[in-house]
Amino acid sequence: MPKTEEEKGFVDIVNGRYKPRGKFHIIEKNQPIINKDTGKLAGVTNPRDMTYIHSYGGEAPFFEGIGKGKLLATRCDNPKCDSKGSIFEPFRIYCPDCLRKATIVDITEKARNTAKIHSFIITHRSGAFNTLPKPIKFINVEFDEEVVTILMSVLVVGEPEIGKRVVPIFRTKDPTYTIMDLMFVLEGTPESELPEGFTF
């Protein structure tokens, strides 16, 4: 059952500190578990509703970007690093080789022009709280040679095939500010086939 506004937990940042307000933990009444074969008590349910606070820290620009239709990555610009010029997607705050802070770069156009399926897996079952339509087509996406990492995502339109070109789509209407705001479709997919709330 969805929470009412009074039951939700919210967080603001004031003077550089997190300021939670509202309810973050809701306890519901336990219910007995009765063995239908014997009529005896076997246990109880223990329902609890918890709201977690996830801090993005230095990755916040990435999640804000996908909610605005931009795919941001990072690049090592340290002239003394062997990885200078390497672009990291998924977004990395620090270069894994020299540990210097990486530079944020916009690779939206690069993704639109070079992204392709590196590998994939299709799953017909999922865990709790899954919101993706099944079967889920998980894809590993590679970009041009400047991008030295591979991004895992979901193909929501079309059938996956290794080497097939894909393009990113973004949930720009009511973004969740999670990785669920970024998905991929096969190149050539018309906008009319995109999931609701998503744009190129």
C-alpha cells in the first residue's frame, strides 16, 4: 500500500548537513501464521517499512545528468598517468590508476554514435521490488576506444545481439535520479516505441 504524505521520509541539506524529516520507519501489526493442516500457530509476520538514505557524494552529477537527458562520464587528465585521456563509464570519481580526481565529461553524443552491445543476458525471473518488464534484457554496452570501461544497462526495445548498435534513452519526465533513468534501445527505434516518460 502506498504511503501517505504524512508517512513519507524526506531529506534536505541545510548548512552542509542532512536534515531528515517525516517518518523513516513504520511498524505494522504482526499477523499470525497458522498451519492449515494442524490449525496450530507456526509463527508471525513481522512487517516493517523502512526508508533508506543513499548519499551519492561525488557521483551526484551522473544521476542528475541522466535525469536531464545527459550521459556523463569521467576522464583522467593527469599528464603523468599512463591512463591520461581514458574515459570511464560507469562514472568514476577518481582515476583507478593514479588516484587523481577525474574530470567530468559529457559523452551523450559519443554514446548515440558509437554504443553497441558487448554482451547480454536475458532473465525471465527477478528479485523482489523489480520494476522492469520481463523478460529483462541486461546488456553490457561498449563505446568507442576512448571509453575504457563497459556499462551495464537494460535493452527495453528490440532483441539483443552482440555487436548491435544501441542508443541511450533517458527518463526526463519525473526522473527517479537512479540508474533506472537510463536505458537503451536498438538504433533506429522510433520515439513512439519508447517507454512512457523516456526521450532520446
